[in-house]
Amino acid sequence: MTLLERSSSARHVARSERPLKVLLTTDWWEPAVNGVVASVTTLRRQLEALGCDVRVLTLAPGLRSSCEGKVYRLGSVSASLFYASARIGTIHQRRILGAIKRWHPDAVHSNCEFTTHVWARRIARDLDVPLVHTYHTIYEDYTHYYSPSRTMGRKAVAEFSRRLLERTDAVIAPTEKVAHLLEGYRVSRPVHVIPTGLDLGRFRPAQSSAEAADSAALRASLGIGARQKVLLSVSRLAKEKNLDQVIRDVAAAEREDAVLVLVGDGPYREHLEHLVADLGMEKRVRFAGAIDPHEVPRWYRMADLFVSASRSETQGLTYIEALACGLPLLCRRDDSVAGVLVDGETGYAVEDSAEFGARLTSLLDDEIGIERMSHRALQHARRTCGAEAFGARVLEVYRTMHLERSRAAAPSTASTASSSARGLAPALGAHLADSSAGAPGVEVPAPAAESGPHGAASHLLNA
């Protein structure tokens, strides 16, 4: 065995004898509530349960960068001009970058395409570790925010996505819908379809008299009678969620015994409130507003059906959450619900308002039928949507990328051996050093943000 082969073997042993270090990067983080946050927090929890050492790089709510526990936050400014609640962070922050490099992750997993992705790519490149990216958002459904032409917007999104993803080692698509989309964009990197899992310990039906009483109290607080049925939507109130269609569908169904509850907030709320008033639906629609993420399961438990007309979903997380709480689905037909909504078993996919009304009536008038569907929804969620498989499959992607990199880096010339040997010492040193050397909070005691924010599409593609 050559010196380099012995060194590579030693490095492999060193890595296998300690937890895999994973850096998750995301522009969105708690207390924000959206599918990206839900996915990343679930992944973090599952990777830690599998023995990984996981840290998160995200954006701070203001200009001051900080580091708390295992979460690094980059100073940022508002980017609401492009999308409400969005932020742009600093690209250059030496203290945080230095701390992450000293910690030396084995894999970097990016979950957003802007500021933190620039960081993810730089860290992965400098440390020569795999970069994995989850493509959470179908940007062509958001063209109304940034392009006057939907056709031109789609072309720009395809070019942007292809260029960004070609610089990764692997891509994770939450659904087949996203995988097909990336195929259409001519993305050549390996794409792994891995649905986001769910913590079924949190999302479940009421299991005690106290939880049942809590559901009844929540309904009463909204002025909903005990004999009325609750149609629930959990969503950001934004144009792409197509909530105006949900309101029109409920209005057309003319079911006085059904109340639509919209959980969430966003830039489209005022428009939706005006629509409700125009349709004379004030007594049949409730705006719950934004709620604490930890309170979300309570709202599912107090409902009878989950409704949606969105066609911009990539993960369908709220659909899965609803199923796990025993709620049948009544949604517009879309690829995002394939595999989650089993038509006639866990709910119904409809094409228009007339079909929505017919299905709603059949469900509300058949107590036994809706209970049977609720039971099937719960069983389906337990069988297919658990978080454990999600974490294990993502971890396998990391390992596969490491294996492929090891094969690609096999020595072929003396110069390669020399180069690898030069990089081996610091890598082993970082792996075997005392873990507290790069611990968050020690190396980065809440540093001030740098003088100005950086990070737009041009930075993203050229960094």
C-alpha cells in the first residue's frame, strides 16, 4: 500500500469513528413558518437522531450577525421589494466563516438559492466536501413578483436553476413534480426524489379528553358552533396559493353548516378580506392570522377537512400534516399531491368549483364516510410520511457523494499524491482536534455585521 493510500485509509477511519458533520444552510429559519423551515428543522432533528453533528447557517432578522448554540446567523437587510419577508444577508463575514471552517463539516446541504447558497458553495469548495442542494421552490409560479412576462420569467428561472444546480454534487427534489421540472430545465446533476418526512409525534389526532376539549375551545373562540364543520387552510396568504379560488369554491357550495378557517398571514390578506366581504361570506370565513409554529397541530385537530386550490406546491407539507392529523383532503388536482392524496381514499382532487361543491356535500352529508376517510388518511400518513425514512435517505445521499468523491480523487500521478498529502494534514487535524475548538459561541461571540449587505442573483452565479 502506498503512502497516499495509507493516508486515505486513515482519513476514512478517522471520519468513520466520529459523527458525520453536516452544515445545513437556509435563508429561512424559525420563527418564520413555511415549507423550507419545516423541512430543514425536521431534517436537522432526524440527522441528529442518526448520530450526526448538525449546525445551521441562516440569516439574522437584522444587521447584527450572531451565533447561538449551533445556529450561525448572518446580518441581513429586507428584500421585501422582491418578496414579502425575504432578506438578503452579508456575503463576507470572516468570523463566522472561520468558525465553520475550523469545525470542518463533512457535507454542506443548501436549502435556499440566494445568500446562504453562496456561502454553502464557497465552504464546500474551500473544504473540498460534497455540496447537496434541495430544490424547494418552483420559482416559475412566482413570476408575478419579478417579471412582467410569465414566458420570459420561466426562461429566466430555467437558466438560473440550471446554472446554480450544475455547481452542486447532488440535488434533492421533494416530489416527482419537482424532479420532472428540473429535467425540463436540463439539469444534469444527480436528482434524488426524497419526500420531506413529518414528526408524527406532533402531528396526530387528539389523544386525550384535554386535547379534545382544547379543540372545542379553539372552535368556540372563533365563533364556530359545535354542529358546524371546519374547512381548514394552512398557508401563507399570497397570490400563488390561489386562496381566492378556495373562497369562491366554498361560497359556490352554499353550505351554511361549513366554516372556512384560513391559518396564516401574508401580502394577499387584504385582497382576500375584500373578496370575502364582496361575496357576503363574513359569517362563513375566519382569518386566524399567523400563529406560533408549535401551535399548528392544534388547528388541524379542531378541523374536519383540509382544503386547497394551490398549484405552486413543491412538497405538499401541509397536505401531509393534515393527513397525519386525520383530515381528508379536498384539493385542486395537481402533481404536488400525487402519492399524498389517494383519490377516494384519503380525499378528493377536483377540477373546478362544481366538482368541489359536489364532493364537499357528499362528505358533509355522510358522517360514516368522512370518518372512514379520516381513518384512511391517518393510516396513509403513518405508512408513508414518517420523518425517520426522510433523514436516513438524505444521509445516504451524503455518503454516496463522499464515496464518489473518494473514487474520483484516487491517485494517478505523483503530483496528485503530493497535492492530496498537502491537504490531508489539516483535514485530519480538524477531524481529530478537540471539538470545542470551533464551537459556536466560543469563536463567534455575536460579531457585528459588516459594513454593507451583499447578495443578489449576480453574486450567486459568479461567486
